[in-house]
Amino acid sequence: MAVDNQLLIPDVWDDKWNELFLAYQSDLRHAYYLNALLDSKYTILELAAGSFRDMAFLNQLGYDCHGCDFSFNSVIKAQNHFSHLSKKIFHADAERLESFNKTYDVTYHNGFWVLFDDDNKIYDLYTVQKKITNKFLIITVHNGHNKEFKNYFLEKRKFDNLYAIRFFEIEEMLKILNLTYSEVSIYPVGKGKKANEDLLFIEGNTNKTAMSHYLRANNFNYLESSERLMFQIFV
Ligand SMILES: C[S@@+](CC[C@H](N)C(=O)[O-])C[C@H]1O[C@@H](n2cnc3c(N)ncnc32)[C@H](O)[C@@H]1O
């Protein structure tokens, strides 16, 4: 399913964040998943942060996490909403991050590469992200192995281009990045707030050991019922 190219325009996201910014704040599942993989000593950057909900929650948990996006509106909204973090929130295009050479231990994004049909563009984004990262990258995308979730988006996209995004299968991602299974850790995550790791989120359980019980690298028992794939790539 082709991506709607409108989603590559900052002004389009400026408008979207007027509607979505507050609504997005309530779902912190991705930040809970990240918490299982992070160390409190790491410096962290979220790219294409949008609502900035994950970076804000990670700071609440005690991490030093910064966030950026190319939508000026999202940045301003986040600086106002999370005023205590305003110095950690900034405008940046993920294609142009040269000035941050190896600044962060960990960089991550969620629902960003799903905006790109062009595999070469994704590889370029990956190359830029690696240059600013010391330890590992986390790349979270919509899971193409979950046919039900994919079909839901196919229906929704008829009325809302927010759903006109790309889903990825594991082999497809490895091919784009020119990587093998042994070079990445893959975590299928997101059970619709109904099971496994998503129940910890409902309980507000940020305990890493509990989350690690579900987030085991390359455990594909729930591949077809997980909403997203988190790829952890060490540099
Ligand atoms: C689906 S949203 C991400 C939502 C985010 N993970 C969250 O939790 O709110 C995609 C984001 O990518 C941003 N974006 C798109 N292209 C970008 C680019 N080249 N550089 C930086 N951000 C970009 C958009 O502004 C938008 O905020």
C-alpha cells in the first residue's frame, strides 16, 4: 500500500498536530517498551517525535532524553505542554543532523519510516541516524506480518491519510538496511492494550524485569498479532 506523500510535508504535520497533539498523549506504550531496553546512564534522542509523549515520559522515569521533529507546530506545542523540558525539545529535520555527530548513546523513532515508500531514502535516513549514535538505534515501524492490523489501516485510509502509511515485514527491512538477522534484535510489540506487555502498561508497571519477560529479542511467538516491530541495531 502506497504512502500518501502529503505526509512528507512539514506544514501538513503542523495542521495534524493541532488536532492530534493532546489525543496522542495518553498512549505511552512505546515508552514502556523502550524503558526495558535503556540504561539510566544513556543520553537519548527521539527523532520525528511529534507529540513528544515518549521523550517526556522517559524523562519522568529519570532518563536524559531529548526530542526533535521537523514540524515547527509540534515543537512549539511540546515546548508549551512540557515546559519543564523545553530546552530538550527542538526543531530538526531527520535528514539533516550532521551537527550532532555521535552526540547520543541511543536514538529512536516510532512511526517515522512508515512515511517513506522509497527504500533508498530510508537507507539514507538510517545512515544519518547511525552517524549521531554511539550505542544503538531503535526503529519502530508498523508490522506487515499482522494482516488484521494492516487491513484496518486499509479501511481507515479511505477517509484519513494519517493511515496511508507503509507496513514492513522483517525480511523487507533487513534487505533495505543491508543487514542479517544476526546483526539486529527484533521485538514484535503492541497487543492492542489487551495482552502481554500491554497489560503492564495498563497497570503502570515500569518494572524492567517484568517488561523483559515479554520483550525477548527475536521471540516471534506473537509476530502475527503484534502491531509494531521494534528493530534494535547496534552501531
Ligand atoms: C506518526 S508521527 C510520529 C509520532 C510520534 N512517534 C509520537 O509518539 O507522537 C510522524 C512524525 O514524523 C515527523 N516527520 C516527518 N518527516 C520528518 C523529517 N524529515 N524529519 C523530522 N521529522 C519528520 C512528522 O512531523 C510527524 O511528527
